[in-house]
Amino acid sequence: MSLYLAPSRRWTTFGIFAFLFLIASQAYGFTTLPDRDMGHLQKILYVHVPAAWMTFLSFLVVFIYSARYLISKRETDDLLAAAAAEVGATFNGLTLVLGMLWGRPAWGAWWVWDPRLTSTLILFLIFVGYLALRAFVDDPQRRAQWSAAVGIFGAINVPIVYMSVRWWRTLHQIQSSPSTMDPAYVVGLRLNAFAFLFVMIYFIRKRYELARIARATEFAADQVALGGA
Amino acid sequence: MSWADDRRRIRAIAWKDITTERRSKAGFNSVVAFAVTSLVLFGFALGPEARALREAAAGTLWIALLFAGVLAFNRSFHVELEGGALDPLLIYPGRRWTIFAGKLLANLAFVGTILAIVVLVSLTLYQVPVPKAWPSVLLVLVLGTVGLVTLGTFYAAMATRTRAREVLLPLLLFPMLVPVLLAAVSASKALLTGDVMHESGAWIRFLLGYDVVFLTATLLVFEKIIEA
């Protein structure tokens, strides 16, 4: 099976669509009325919440494709898991930064040790570890097997981390929770959720294409070095 | 391959590791020295006031153990890699998970001994009175150590064979160990202060669950990560 995957025009079109959708969703966000209590600050949630969703979704993709790799041993599964991990880490970082931007004026602090915040940060660190491991292992098969294990364990750990942090907080003091969303804002949130989803899919696909091209190049270079084709 | 064969293999590997460590002692002594030094430094950071030290004791104990553990886990595969002994070990007939189980037992003995020393030093330096519920504290220590050593041994099997093992192992391991750290510290803290909120039981069950989940997962997956 050839690793090379030619970039397709259909995906480029999809990418253009995704970004146009994203711009349109932001435009819609600006037209809605400011919140009674929080004013325009409220609108950070339009992008913060979808970013968090996409983080979890891409980690789910990492988990599924890592498990699939361990069963199938197909390198393409590993490359897709890696692409999803990179995109997931980006969305994860975005979630944290957007949350802090909101938290500073709304809660009066850049950071509070809330269970959700804390476990999102831990998740980010797990992703960073995953990507660091990939960077430091040269042998493709090793890299694939090891990062699959790290990806699966990380995913298993997500609910455990969340539970532990929640207990840790609630057993000592009352948990602070972000305000729930008013129905009037649901449309803005939904639009953004889809926009983020499209952008995420496009990013993962692009990263995956790039990874396959890079691997195919490595493979070809090896062949030449060995005196083959 | 029968269960008796597997058990013999596990015992042989564990015994080999423990013997190597017992004969050289260099690794063990330096790791213990490191753990004690960090406890002393935590003491400086937290100030000489007895109450503050006592309250922080559970946390510093586990952080010191975590740091010392990373050094121990790195060693556990590094000795073999340096001697070029890992590949022959893999070529021996038999199931691969037994290698992991053997290393796990050896590391448990290693880290368990460090833990005993760290606990004694903590009790002395931080002036912690031995609590009435000491059997429960002991249980927390054992369960926490099992969690730490299980993932530590597993991640060391990968991280020690990369280019950046010193930094990679803690980077991979510490986020995964957050639940162990929280549970062990919270339970120890509760037990040291008389467990007025009756929260230690829940934390102990949590630790037990964590240990079972990751022991099973590591034993299942080890075969896949060691073959390359």
C-alpha cells in the first residue's frame, strides 16, 4: 500500500466552505444582543464551548484510531490519530485561553481550580506528552505502537481525572460552576459548534495528508539509499 | 505455556532486577538521598512553623515519592539497555507480559523501600504524630504506590528507549498520575486529621479502582509496545 496521498480538490473546497461558515458564525455572533449581565463578554462562550467540544471529539478520534492501529497495524491509522492529536491539542489550548479571557472579568481570576478547568488542563498536558513522545521516537513502527498506547491510556484517564478533581474540590468546598446558557443564545452556539466541527475535520484531514506525504517521502528516500528504485 | 511457567518467569525477572540493585546499591542510595533532599527542601519552602509543615506533609511526601519514582523507573530499563540485554530478554520464549509483571514487582520492592524511608523521614522532619488509623494510612500508601509503579514501569518501557528519556518520562507520567496524587494526598490528609468528614473510604475505593483499571490495561497493552 502506498503511503502517498494526493491532496484532493474536494477537500480544498470543503476547507473554504468551513472557513466561510466560521466567519459567518462570528458575524452572527456580533449581531446578537449583548447579555443583560455580562454584555458582549457573554459571546466568548460562543467560541469557548465549541472549542471544548472539539477538544473532546478529537481526543475520541485519537482513542478510536489508536485502538484501531493496535488491532490493524495499518500505519495510516496511526497517522490519522496523530493528526487528530495535534488538532485536538490546538483546540485544547484555545479552550483554555478563551476560558481564561472569560474568567478574568467574569470570575475575577484568570484561573480557578474548578474541576472542569483543571481536568481540561490535565488533558492538555496529556496531549503535549503524546506529541512530545512522537517527536522523540524515530522508528515509525515504534512511534506508532507507543503513541497508540499513550493515546488509549490518556483517553481512559480523562473521566478518572475529572472525577478525582471534582471530588477533591467538592469534598472541601462548594463547587463554582459557570452560568448555564440562556435559550436565546443557543443559535449562536450551534452555528459555532458546526463551524468549529467543519474546521476541525478540515484541519485533521490536512494534517493527515501532510503526514502521509512526509512518510512517503521518507520511505522513498530510504529506498534510494538502499540502492532500490 | 502454563501458568506455572509464567509465574516462574515473572519471579526470575523480578529476582534478577532486585539482585542487580542489591549488589550495586548505587542506584538505590542515590535515589533515597534525592528523596530525602527534596523533603528537606520542601521543609525550607514551607517554613519552619510546625503547623504548616504538618498540614503539607501528605502532599510533600507524595511529590517526593513521585520524583524519586521517576528516577527509579528510568533506571529499571536503562540498566538493561546499556548492557544490551533487553533484546535477548525479548527473544526468550514465553509471553511478554511476564517481563512487565517481573519488572513491576521489582519496582514495587524498590519504590516500596524508598517509600518506607520517605515516610519515616517525613514523620520526623514534619513532626507528624502517628495517627490512630495507621492501618488505613498504610493501605493508602500501598494502593498509591501500586498505581504509581504500574504506570511508571509501563511508560518507562517506552520513554527510556527514546532520545529524551529524562524529560519524556515525567512529561508522560505526571499528568496520568494526577488522580493517584489527589486521592492519596486527600486520603492521607483526612486520616492524619482524624477523618472527621469520613472521606478516606471513598478515596481508598477510588485508588483501588484506578489500580485495577491500569493494571489490567498495562498488562494487556504491554505486549504491543515491547515488540518493536
